[in-house]
Amino acid sequence: DYRDGLAAAWPPEKSPASAAFISRLDYLIQHMRETHDTAIANYAIVSATTEAITAARHELKAVYDDYAATAQQKKDYEETVAFQKASQLPGVTIGPPPPTAADLEAANIKARVIMFDLSGTLTQAQATLQRPPVYMPNKIIEHVGNENNRGGLSANSGPPVLPTVMPVEPPTQAV
């Protein structure tokens, strides 16, 4: 709206300065739109990735707690068996069968599956992230003037060439 208001108040058809300014403004507006679209797409990807990490963390906590409890049960059972053998108490029941190394490995496999799925999600997110367009602050906008408008901007025009500065000896004063 502001761009259109500016173009109405300062018509680019009548002024090479206005045409150059409006061309530059159009470039800036387009660049901002592209950057905005990229940011929105990246936000969705980062948001989904964050949710996946949070869910994996929750699932892994449950698997870890199960693993730790199973490992403790296995250790307690092994200590009970060692105590029974050391005390040689006849007819003492040890209790239910202990968790085995296979039970611990099952928990390990669950954790690996969770991490594998998370790794796939992170890899996909990384591949999907978009880079915003490169902003070129000194980009020269092409503008070809009409018959009444001589000059203007073109791809070949650039900043003016400055002359080389040569040092000059200051004049000496007689004392």
C-alpha cells in the first residue's frame, strides 16, 4: 500500500529518480516476501523437529526406567543366589525367575528403535530446511528510461570511478 501510494505521489514514468527508487523498493519488498516465506517453512520444520525430540525423550525415559528396574531386579536376584550358595541354606526359595540379559537387550532394542526413528526425522528436517534468498544490498536494479527519461539505471552502470588520491608535500615555511 505504501509503495503504491509513493508511486502515485511520485510517478516513476515522470522521474528517473522515482523509477530507480520504486525499482529498488520492489526488489526489497520481493526479498522480504521470500525471506518471510522461508522463515515460515523453516519454523514449521523446527517446530515438528522439536516435538519429535520431546516425544523421543519421553519415550526414552520410560525405556530407561524399565531398563534400570530390570537391571536392579537382575542384580538383586544374583546377590540372593550368591548369598544362598554362600550360606548353604537348604530348602530356601529364591523367588520368581530373574530378568535375563535378553530382557535387558529388549529394552536396549526399544531405545535403539526410538533413536533410529528420531535420527530419520532429524535427517529429513535438515534436508528440508530452506536457506533464505541472498540479500544483495548493492544489487543494481535494471531500469531503462523512456524517451523523455534519459539515463536511468542499467546493469552496466555502477558507482562512479573516483580518481586516485596522490599525496602532496606540504609547503615548507622559512623560519
